[in-house]
Amino acid sequence: MMKTLLVISPHPEIAETIRVALGSTEYRVIHRVNSEDAEPFIVHSLAQACIVDVELTGVQGIWMIERLRKHNAKCPFIVYTGEKQSEWEEEAYLRGVNHVLTKPVRPRVLETVLHRIFAVPSVASSSPPFAPRTEAVSDLSSAATVSPGTAQTISVLKNFSSILSHSLDSDALLRQFLIQLREIVSINRAVIFLRPAEGVFGNAASPEESRRLRAACSIGVPQGLLDQCALSLESGLGAQLQRLGRILRRNSDEARSSADTQREFELLGGQVAVPIMDRESLIGVAVFDGRITGEALVNAELELIYHLLEHLALAIRNIWLHGQLAANNDMMTGVLRELSSACVVVGNDLKILHANKMSRKYFGSSRSGGEMEFSDLPEVIAAKVYQVLRTGAAVTPFRYEPEGANPGVIYGVSAIPFQQQNGRPASALLTVEDLTQSEQMKRLELEATNLRLIKSMADRLAHEVGNAMVPLSTHQQLLAEKYRDAEFRASLDAALADGVKRVTRLINQMRFLARDSITTQEHFAVSPLIEEAFQEARKYQPAKAAQLKYDNGGAPAFVTGDRAALKYALTEVLINALQANPTEPKVGVRLDAEGNGSSPGGLQIEVQDNGGGFTAEAMQKASAPFFTTRNVGLGLGLTVCRKIIETHHGKLEIVAPKTGHSGIVRISLPLDSVQKN
């Protein structure tokens, strides 16, 4: 049977050393800092041996031993001392100490001493070699006899352990505690008041209610009285015990100084109040009368009750925490159950630990009971879950499209390790979301976007082609009447040329927008390309004073790519530059064949106009389809340019202008498309 050792030491490390040295299979070690805290255990024989850490260098240590021995002379005493003098060591033995040992604690020595103290004499060792048979029997019977103190301790522990069966029910725990306390101490009347338990999910008590203590359990007090009685932390017993943190007797000076305290004692018929502390705060108050014989409770009994209530408070706190955890678990279970996604928790042994409603809907069950099994999961998903359980690493979320019964259904699947233990997952969390509707919505939105784009393009094309057809239509109506007029024929020729030019530009824009790759590869110089693009741009924006200032960076640059496409892209950029100042356009083009750090070794072409610069809106939308600040044109010029440049793995940028400066468009081509000669 496990034996209880009471260690009295101001140094907790002594008790911990003894606990480690002896192990937990044969001895249970209880530590108390001083003799006052230890007295209840000795008075009620709750410890089979007492180990005292005291210096035997003066009379104080002897007085402490003598005081403890008076409470229980049968309890064995072992003294540990750092320094000892022979006369005081002698005095300790005379006062009933069994052994005096010198610190530090030596496990083998202590274990041997304890074995000698608790050893039961055997038949062979307790009788002489030729002793009569009757003496041997007498010695055996004496050895088997249990001392009254030990028997009482065993009985108390056996009866008191019955409260452990109520470790999750605070009401039953308190009731059983009071019943056992009446049997042990013969208490006549007792009431236990508790603060409200911490609320969960909006059920927290109000500030006023949280300061009240309601009767949780009683013995010997009418229930009708308790229904009308409550203590408060603002006044009376609750306030005084929270402030003092110790036992309060009715006839003490503190109690007599408070009329509320005296009134509550009188109402409950109590003589003493004991705080119920969880080692951090006051969670309740216990009010006791006296013994059933009318005698008052002595200090040693009240100290024992105080410590028992302290452990009871910790148990109640754990019950409250368990209630909160249970509520959290119920809430999470409810949340998972009502989620629109399937949630499945799979254990390391491939058992389904949890499966919500949607998981059963998605994957069903082949059993009549409806409980899911790992085999119900599709093979592809089950393989991923098994991989997570074996590797401990999450898999990349993937899409799963079941075959057969549900064509067109799309699931988004993810599997992650869950509840890691010893570096390996104890389970895996599988989430499956039905993406069918969202994918359909995306398709519908894409189709709607495309339809809006087609509508916008149709409107712009109709407008632009209509503008080109107006002069042609006018001349066609006058053709028969004025054909012989030279001036009319010249006007007709100009109208035809302008119409062809505008329609040709529209055709080129549509053709280059439709291309997703480079059709031809050529190696050519950039300088002639820029000059040709400038002359082409002037056709669409004729101005006699148009000027081009070209800076090739000191060396000619060569590019490999689709020459016609790149020429068209540059033409569109130069058209925009010419349109920035229609009356007197000046365009600057600068080449940087080394780059500015963002694309080292590449080619950058910067086109700068002499207009008013880009507005904030134009900077953001300039390359967007159908954006234009003019009344004519489709607004596709820079869109087509960007498409061509990106097809060549380059980049089109609208450079943020400084205040008062004109606009700059930068074209960057990567290293693998550029060769410098």
C-alpha cells in the first residue's frame, strides 16, 4: 500500500528531491512550509511518517519537534539537518525522533531508513530458535495488527475518496464533501456559497450578479432560507473574507466590527466562515456552526477544513473549465455540422472521427447506420488523406470531378495534418467544397464580360466605320453630277484615301489583337524601325511642323522578333505622342541598350511628347481597351501595342510624370530578345 510522507521544510527543493529519490509507486510526498500548515495532517494521522528539515544548532529546532510530537506520538519522525551539534542531536533522539540524517538527501540512505521504520517483523526473526509454537503465533498476530491511527487514516481516506466519483458534477461533489466532513469532524450545520461560473458564448453573468455568492450546497439549513439568502463581495462575509483571505470567527474583532457580517452569521446560524480559494482568487465561502455535540471547531480542524476546501476549489474550477470546453466542443461540432463544406476528421488508424452532414451528402454511406468509413471516400481523395497521415505534410489543394453519376460536379479538396503528436499527425482534416455553382457563375460572368466587350467593340467599330463612310457616302451621292469637276475628283480621292487608311488601321488592330505568338522572327536594327514608324504615324496625324528627336544611346541596337508587329506597336505609341500636341508636335525617342537596373542588358525605348502629360486616370487606363480622351478612334491603340510587346516578352509602361512635364511611354524588351552590336 502507498505510504504518505509529510515533508516540513521552508525549501520546496528538499521535498522535490525526496519525491524524485523515492519515486511515486511506493510513497506519496506532501510538502508543507511550516509546522502550522502541517499540524492538521499529523493530528488526524493522515501521514505515515514525518520528515522535518531543521537545523539542530539551538533550542528552536527541538521546540518544533516537541510541538509536532505532542499531536501524534506514534508518527515516526526523521530529521534532516545541515549542521548538528552532538548535544542537540541527543536531545532530538530523547524527544522521540527516529533518525537524524545530514543533508544533502541521499536516496539509498533515506530509502533504507524508511524500510526499517515500516518493516513488519517476520515469524522467523521475532522468535527464538526453539521458542514454543504458541509464541510464534502470538508474534505473528501482533505483527498483523494495524495501529488504531493507521486504521483510522485508511478509513478516512477510503470514505473521502468517494467524492472523486463526482469530479464532473459540482453540486454532487459539494454534497458528498459536506457528508464526509460531517462524518469526520461531526459538523452540525454547514452552507457553501459559490460565485457564478464563468459564462460561455453570451451567457456571462452581469457585473452585479458576478459579485454575488449563491448557496450551492448545505447540510442542516432549510432550503427555503437559502433561496432567499445570498452573500456579496461588496459587504458582509463575502467582502471580509475576500479582503482577509483567512478563516473568520463570529466572535472575532473583525466580524464584530461589521453589522452585515453579524447579521449573516445570525441568519445562517454559523459560528465560523472559511474562504474557498483556488490559490488565486476567492470563488466561494463556507459557513459552519459547531459540532453536533455543541462544541466549537478547534483551530487544527479548521486548518484541515481550509486546506480541503482549497483543493475542492481547484476541483470546482476544473469542473467549470470542463463545462467551458464541453460548450466549445458543442459549438464547434454544431458549426462543422452546419457548414456548407464537407468536413471529415480521419484518425491515424483510418477511422472516421468526425463527419458532418455535407460529407455524408457528398460521399454517402454503404451501411444502414449511416456512419461514414474511410472506404466511403473516393479513391483519389482517400489516397491524399493517407499521404497526409504518413508524411505529416499538407497536400496542395486540388480539384476533383467525380465520374459517372454526377457529370459536371466539381469539388475543391484540401487535406491538412491535424493534432500533431510526437512529430506525427494523430489525424487529418479533410475539407471538400462543392465548386459547381461557383464555377458556373464564373463561366456566366466570363460570358457576360465577353458579351459586354463584344457590344462595346461593336459600338465603337460601327461608330468608327460610320465616320469613315460619311465622306464616301457624300461623294457617292454627288458622283454622277460632279464627276467631271476636277476639284470634286480631288476631294473624292482624298476621301477614299482617308477612308482606306482608317479601315486599314482598324483591320491591323483586330489582326494584332488576335495574335498570341510571334509569327516571324527577324534580326533588324531599331533605328530605321523608329524612323519608319514615325513616318507611318504622321499619316494619321498630319502636321507640317512635326519633329522627331532621336537618341540611340551612342550605339546602334538590334532586335530579334516580328518586325512588322513591332513597327505597328511603335506607330501606335508615336500616334499618341503626336496627338498630345496637334498644332506643333515634338516627339523625343531615346534608346537605352543597357537598361536602368530593372532589366539589365535589355533594351528600353522611351517616347516623350510635348503635350500636357497623362492625367491620373489616363495613367491607369491608357492601355485598357476602348479608353480614349478623343471623340474619334476606338481607343485600342495602346491596347494593341501592349499585346504586341507582351507577345515579345516585353513590357509597356506609362511613366509617372513630374509636375509640369510631358508624358513618357516606356517600352522594355528582355535580354533574350535583344542583341547589341
